Amino acid sequence: MYNSSFPHDVYCYECWWGDDWNPMTSGIDYEFSKLFFEQFQSLFKKVPVISLFSGGRQMNSDYCNYTANNKDCYLCFGGKDDERVLYAKNASFCKESMDIFSGDKLELCYENIECEGSFKLIFSKQCVNCSDSMFLYDCRNCLNCFGCTNLRNKSYCIWNEQYKREEYLEKIREFNLDKFENLQKFKLKFEDFYEKSIHKYANLINTQNSSGDNLLNTRNCNNCFDIFGTGSENCKYTHYVVLGVKDSYDNYGMPTAERVYETIAIGFESNENADYYFSNFIKGSNRIFYSYNCISSHDLFACVGLKNKSYCILNKQYTKEEYGALVPKIIKHMNDMPYIDSKGRIYKYGEFFPPELSPFCYNETIAQEYFPLTKEEALKQGYKWKEKEERNYQIDIKTENILLDIKEVDDSIINKVIECEHQGTCNEQCTEAFKIIPDELKFYQRMNLPIPHLCPNCRHYNRLKQRNPLKLWHRHCMKEGCENEFETSYAPERPEIVYCEKCYQQEVY
Ligand SMILES: [Zn+2]
Ligand SMILES: [Zn+2]
Ligand SMILES: [Zn+2]
């Protein structure tokens, strides 16, 4: 995940976990004459970082980041326990699926956004327990449906109209869905149909006193987004939870933990881990402050790359008593002598790391996905910017020459360099060209799907565009005569019909 200009040592999984190095040898004494963040930064420069952050054992999944227990996966980011999943973002417990954005328990699924518990579901959004279906939005327990919205417990429906089984199958055959141009045509029709359907103000399932979007089993979670699992409680400003988090504010990406504040990618699968503050990439630990990439530890302050350690400050070992005496002095020092960045922003104890000390450029992080900035804006705000890489690929197959029917495609396509239709002209981290990997070709053949025309990054951004932003607006129900108000991620100027819970239930069930 670190680009080639990152000036620190980056170790592979085996070396980082190996015994041939000791992060404690980089330890430094805390000096009250220097700024806290400067001292952290000089330690950070000395300690090797792990190339990719994975939560549990990964098998044959070398190109996955922030994932755990993945097997035979490729280009998956976030999520856990996936098997043979390709090009996915925040997919967990999925099997043999491709091009997923936020998915849970999916199998043989393709191009789904925010779907759950589904089988052979394609080009669909916010569906639960649907199978053998295509182009569905907000459907539950549907089987053999095509181009439908807001349906419950239905089979053999096309554009929300009921057909008899034979008629349905005949219609689907006539659609010739294995042809690229037909799929494109239906995609456009579905977009229109989607817009005219009824939209609940937020995708909240089994929630109490919660606001945000895509919340499952939450209680007292406000301004939260993409929370799954068995029950999160008392959280605010939290984005992406896989299993369940309690009493936490201002976090991104975690399986389970309690009392967490201002962190990225922390936690573990047990409830015993708690109290993480202002930290990145920490696993299975307790009482961790301002630390980076530490595992199975407790009581760490400003440490990097430690495993099974306790009572350390800047990678130096202290006794429990010494640690207990020194930490309050450091906190006071951070407040008395705060870090001031190039834009004049002040960082005392209680603030996350200053962005100018980040190992990543703004446009390399998911910040760019949800809060996109131009290079000028990013630099003006004090963020680093990564320049576009020179690629100069030798294209073997131009976009217009990609065979449109998967039945005509043979194994020779593997290792061919295929041009991305966007040719690097979009602002989507387009790689200009892409390849088809063997598992991917098998998937397309088995599912009778055409070869895509866009590189994986452009496909990801296309799905991202179909998601609502991580932002809430206070709005009124659009049903005539209804006075209800709510917090919604549908901006007021959007075309969708947005209903309150009550009106939605009346129409949809
Ligand atoms: Zn592209
Ligand atoms: Zn693009
Ligand atoms: Zn209403």
C-alpha cells in the first residue's frame, strides 16, 4: 500500500512477522525539548512497516489489503472471510463473486452494491436474500426476477410485472443477456426505473435511535455509515464496521472493539480488545495511544510495529509504574507545546496525527473517493498529492475490439493487455489498461457475462457513484400530506422519491 517514493523500509508479510528484526532497537527516549509528533515521526522513519495490513491468515490473496482470512482472492479491500472473490470493496463472508461494493454473504454475485445474503444476483443494489436475478433494487426474498424495485417475496417478475414461469423464461431468453450491448441497454433502462422507485430515507435494518446509511442491527448509532454485524451500540461518526462496535466515535474500518476514538483499521474478533485512541492498524490490543501497526499488545504510547509488548513509549520499554508516571507528563507536554502544521493548525493531545505526517498522499486514500479534491485544493489544504504514474502500456486489445460475446472468448485473452475505455482521461485512478486473470475468465464463462470494457479502478468508481455520500441532510417525507422529517443521505436536489419509514412501509409491503 506504500508507493515507491515512501522513504521507509517496507517488509513483506513473512519478514515483518519473522524474528530477524526487533522494532525495540529503534526505541528512543522521550525528550521534553522536542515536539511530540516530531519524535514520533523520527521513530516512524526507523521502523519497517508491513506491506499490506491483514487481520488474519490470508491464503493466495497477495493483492488484498485490510482484509482477514481471505482465500484465493484478488484485489479485495476491506472485509473478511472471502473465498475466490475478485475486485471487491468491503465484502465479507462472500464466495466466488466479482465487482462487489459492500457485500455480505454473497455467492456467485456480480456488480452488486450493498447487497446481502444473495445468490447469483447481478447488477443489483440494496437487496437481501435474492437469487437468480438481475437489475434489482431494494428487493427482499425474490427469486428469478429481472429489473425490479421495492419487491418482497416475488418470483418471475420483469420490470415489476408478474409473469408465469414459462413466459418469464422465454422473455429472459429473448433479452440475450450474454451480449454486452444488451446489458448496456438494460443498465440504462434500470437506472431510469430505479430513479422512479420509492426510496426509504436511509437503508436502516433493525436499528433503534440511529441515523446514517447502511446500518444493520444498531442502537444509538448516529451519523454512522456501513455498519454490519451483530450489533453496534453508542457510536457516532463511524464508517465501516464488520462485526460490532460499542461506545466509539470517529473511526474508520474495524471488525469489533469497544471505546475507540479517532482510529483507522483497529480491532479484532474478540470483545476483549478495547481502548484504542488516535491509532492506525492495531490488532487485538488494549489501551493503545498514538501508535501505528502494533499487534497483541497493551498499554502502548506512540509506538510503531510492536508485537506482544506492554508499557512502551516510542518503542522503549518501561515498568508499569514508570509508564504510568510518564504518560501524563507527555500528555501535558503535548498540550503545552503543540504541533503546528504548515497551515497553522494546532495539534494537541486528543487530535489525530497531522495529515502532513501521513505516509499516504491524499489521492491515494479513500478520502479522495468520498471527498474528492483537485491537486490544487489538496495542496492548499496541506495534503500530499501523488502524481499520475507513467504507464506506456503496449495495448494488445483496443476497447472496440473486445469480443462482445463471452462464448467467442478463449483462454488466449489471459495475459493480453486490454485498453480501458476511459484511457486514463477520467479522475478515477484509471490504470489505462487491464488484464483478465484466469479465475476471472472462468467466472465470466460460468455466469455467461461479457468481458468488461473498463479497468478495475474505473469499475470501482462506477459503483461508488451509485452509492449515496457519507453525509446527511435534514429533509421532509415526499409523500403528499405526510409531515414526517428525517436525516437522509439523499441530497435535496436529487431526483429520487424519498419516503419516511411509515410511508415506505405502506407502499412497499
Ligand atoms: Zn480505467
Ligand atoms: Zn475511469
Ligand atoms: Zn411519510
